[in-house]
Amino acid sequence: MAFLEHYYISLVQCLGTMYLVVALVLWFFKAPDTDVFRPYLVSKMLLAVCFTFLAIDMFACLIIFDVNGLYTDWPLIVLDLSLYYIVAKIFSFAFSNLLDKSYLTPYRLKKAALKALVISSLLIIPLCHCVIEPAKYVCVGIALSLITKFYIDFVVFLYRRLKKMKADIDNYYSEDKTDRLEWVHRCIILVVILGTFATISVFQGVLFNLCFHLSLVFFNLYFVIGFLNYKDIFAGVAKAVVAEEVKGEGSKPTASSPATSDYTIGLIESKVTKWVDEKEFKKSQFTIEEIAQEIGTNKTYLSNFINSKFGDNFSVWVTKLRVEESKSLMIEHPDSKLETIAFEVGFSSSSYFSKVFSKYEGASPAAWRKVRGG
């Protein structure tokens, strides 16, 4: 037991030091100070605060646990649960704000402060000597229920927001760029797993907490490294998402609404038809905003026209046009390399071309051409 206790204390000390170092890295990490990067900078600051509290939590663990039991007394139970909730709440603000720049509203902040007050009050009640032992457990149980509800609401928000962001990106770029959100998706899965273990760890002994903290280290390092790298693609993601947020504001008329005249719809349709006939979709890496400017219309109208007319988002619509063009080229030029055809119709790589062709045609480009005698 003496060895285990020494090992546990040494590990916690190392973790606390590491979290302080990570907090300092986040504080001093530079990102462009522009309106586009404002949510990223705010999330960076919140994460720095979060890792500072994590360091405090690690050092607090040195006095919360003993090697043989769960907790030493009620004040330490209150301290651990309070720090756990604070860290989780700050992290949720940082992650949510990164995905939705309008998340940190005064209403949400006031609501979070009220919940924190209620949970703190429930956790403080067991410290009163006049409260009987069963009542203490009831208060802690209610507090844990509220924390669990917060955690579930947080995960639900993340999944809904991720789905919305994927739709925004698909409706903005000419190719599938949702791989830019892969880090976000993985982090959400890890949040689900670690959040569950975090709740369980509150009532477990040293061995379980050792395993939990070790797994938490890997998650935190993965999240921070991913967050720092996310800076390089944040502007591209934010541009697509902002475009969709602006599109949804107010009561702007859409191509499918009565406020849009038949003349406007007809004008957009004629320009889109001309754009397709001239095979402008064979260009690589463009956005719906660029096409709207090119044909002299509004990206809002263009987006809604494509969605209502063809039943597809912008990315899928362009991809289908390219796939159809590639089929024509494979028939007309049976000796051409598939890679050459892929680049000619606008795909960024032959592997991506093969992937989407198989998705829509049910066979690879090579198999499709072989069946048709190419």
C-alpha cells in the first residue's frame, strides 16, 4: 500500500504540473486577432482557464483520497465535486463556443451561474453539522443528477451542432470538406466516454482513479494538440458556417418562398443552366459564394434554388455534375487514364473521384468503364 500511495501521489503531482504547462501554452499561443478568429481566441482563453483548474484539481486530489478508501471527509467531497463541475462547465463553454460563435450569450451565462449556485448550495448543505447523514447523501445525489443532466445536454448540443456544421460546409464548398470536422467528431465521442468514467470515478478508490486520470491525460493532450492545429482550418470552417448563419437571419426571401418573384427564379435558372452548359463546374475548389458572384446573383437565392430545384446541397449537386461528365469522357476517350479524367472534370484527386463515383454509380470508375467496353 505504501508503494501504491507513493506512486499515486507522484502521478498526481506530474499531472498537475503538466496541466499547468498546457495552460501556459494556451495562454501564450498566438492566433490572428480578427473577427473571424474571435471565437477561437475566446475558446483558447477558456481552455487555458480550464487547464488551470485541472491543475488545481490534481493537487486537491492529494488531500481528497487516501490509499485505502474513497474520501476522507465531507468537505473534501464538496471540493472535488465542485472542481469537477467547474472544469466541465468551462470546457463545455470553450468547446461549444468553438463550434458556435453565438453560444456564449448573456442568457446562457446567467443560466450557468444559477445552476452553479444551486449545485454549490446542494454540496454545501452536507457540511452543516445539523444535517443528518442520509440527508447529506440526498443533497449530493441531487447535485450529481444536475451535473449529469448538464453533461447529457452538452453532448446532445455537440452532436446537433456537428450535424449542422456538416450541412453548412456541404452547402458552401464544391467538394466534400466535412473531413475538417473529423477532429471535432472524435472529441465528442471521447467526451461521451470520459464523461461517463468521470462520474463513476467520483465514488471509486485510488486504482480506478489512476486509470481514469491516465486516460484523461491522453484525451487532454489529443484535444489541445487538435485545437492548436484546428487554427489552420478554422477560418475555412467559420466562413462556411457564417455564410449559413447570415442566410438564416431575419426574413430574407428564398428561392422557394412566395416573396421571390417568378422572374427572379427564372433568371437564376437561366444563369445556372448557362453555367452548367459551359461546364464551369469542371473548375476545381470553388464555393457557392464565388459562383453566385460569377453569375450575378445572391448566394442565398442560389443556394435555395439548388436545394429546391435539384433536391441536393451545393456540394452534392456539383459532384453529380462532375460524375456525369466523367462518364461521358470515359465513353468518348476509352484510352484516357482515370486520373486524367478525374482532374479534367474538377476533382482534386483520383482517390476522391473513385470514392464519389462508386457512391453514386455503385461501381468504381474502372469497373464502370469495363462493363461498357472501354
